[in-house]
Amino acid sequence: MLDISSFFSGFLEILFRITINDVIDISIVAYIFYKIFMFLKDTRAEQVLKGILFLLVATQVSEILKLHTLYWILLNALDFGVIAALIIFQPELRAGLEHIGRAKFNFFMKNTQNTVEEILDKTIEEIVEALYSLSRQKIGALIIMERQTKIGDIINTGTKIDGDVSRQILINIFIPNTPLHDGAVVIRDSQVKAAACFLPLSESKDLSKDLGTRHRAAVGVSEVSDCISLIVSEETGDVSIAKAGKLYRNISKDRMANILRSNLKPKTDEKSFFKGGIFR
């Protein structure tokens, strides 16, 4: 009973020593760990993190049980853990840093972009009409809509255009046997920036085996940036969309227009640093 009393008295003594700075410090650290966990949740990195935590626990257990050989092996393995983590988590670290870079640190923003939204509405209309015109003709196409993450390295692989978006330009680009039909068109700020661009291919094993290079490229670029990829299948004429590494197939014309509006139109609270922001 004396031990319990000593424990509680010590606990209360520590509790009373906590200052407002300590509370703020602990809250910030807890929030950071929470955001890291949510960022890694349901990714391949989550499984790797579980493996690292298991090694940490195993190292402590081997030290307690005086398993000297096992402890030495685990301890030396952990010495290289930081470098290994940087290599293993490279895609997640890059995405996380881009997420921070896209964050807005102000709480309130006035929506003064009526003109921008009108241009965006016109751009979406032109893109949708071009997609489904190509779909009816079963002409393959791949259009990348750049968002906050800049993909200038991909734009530089193609032929610069820097022209206004129109259905005529997009359809003409993808007509078979024309100089620019092979590759992707990148659209930035309602401008056709470049055509015949090369994209990274996805290595995801979740994609159907019947998908070709065009669809894998669309998913691949959406894995390394927050862009939206629009695809027209040359074989079936189906129109698909890829975002955040996921492929959604056979999208109807009305649904496509709604998806583009909800994802491309700026929102006053989009990407708030404290709200985290989501890809909707």
C-alpha cells in the first residue's frame, strides 16, 4: 500500500510541474505523429514501419534476456536503419514534403477567382467534349491535368505547345500517325503545355493484366504527383480516370465533368495546413 501511495504522490508531483509550454509541446508532437500515421496508413510503408518497430522491440527483449549474439546482430542492423528508412520511404517522404509545400498557412481566404473559375469551366467542357469525341472514334488518348504538384520534368520530355485548351487541338493531337499523337498531353492552368510527353509506368500489381502502356502510364504519374490522368482506350473506346494511384474505368460523360469540377475548382479551405486537405 505504501508503494502505491508513493507512486501516486510522485505522479501528482510530476503532474503539477507540467507547464503550459509542456502541454503545447506534447500536443504538437502528438499531432505530428498522428499525421504521420494517417499519411502512412494503408500504404506499403505501413508494413515496413511495422517491421522496423518489431526489430526495435526484439532488440530490447534480446538485451533484457541477455541474448548477446542476437542483440549484437539487431543492434548493428539498426545502425543502418536510418539510411535504409530513407531509401525505403523515399516515395512517401517525397509525397509528404510535397504535401507540406502545397499547404496554405492562412486560415481564411477570400474567393476572388470568378474569372479563373469561368476559364476552368470552359476548359473542363472542352476536355470532356474532346474525350468523348475520341471515345466514339476509338482513338487512344492520354491527358494529364496538373494540380498543385508541378510536373515540369514530364513537360520537358515532350513538345512545348503553350496554347489554350480546345477540343479541336486535343482531337488533332491524338489523331493516329500524326507527329504528336504518341504520348501524353499535359494541361497546366487551362493551357496545353506540351504533347508527346513520356510518363513513368506504374509497377502496381493491382492493375488488371489486360491494361496496356497508356493506362499504366496514367496510373504511374498519379502515383508520384496529385495530377488527374484521363485516358481513352484505343481498343474499347472506354474513358477512364486515374488519381492518387487508383484507376477508375468506364466513366460516363456527365460523371467525368462532375469529377473534374470537384477536383480542379479551388476551394477556400483546400489544403489548409491545419486541416490536412484531401484529394476528393
